[in-house]
Amino acid sequence: MQTAPLSSALPTARLTPAQMALVGFLSRYQGGTQALYARHLRCWFQWCEDQGLDPLMRCRSGASAPRGLPRDAGSVHGSR
């Protein structure tokens, strides 16, 4: 079953830069992968909104990251 692209479901004139980045990121995936990433990113965006933070800004310390998110989600294992 084919579905319409994610970006076609959102009015781009009303999107913030962070939401536009989210749409662009998710458009590279489909099916279960896209759904899983979308769910995780919704949680991230909500947590950032609750904290008054920009979801695109990376903080140096993961000490205040929401429970369940890895402290250094941006690093690749074995790259240290």
C-alpha cells in the first residue's frame, strides 16, 4: 500500500525551521523505520518544548536529557 509523502501532509508555510528539518529527515525513510523515528522525534520535540529549548540545539551534557534517551545519542559506538 502506498501512502502520500509525509511532506505533502503538512502545510510548509506554517512550519518552524525545526519542523521543516524534521520533515526533511523523515522523508528519507518509509514504513516502520519512518514511524519509529517519527515517534521518537515527537517525544524529543515535546520534551524540548516543555523545557523551553530549541530541538535543533545540541547540548554538551546529557545530564538533563529526558529519561530513556541515551546521554550521547550523537556518537557512533567505537568512534572514541
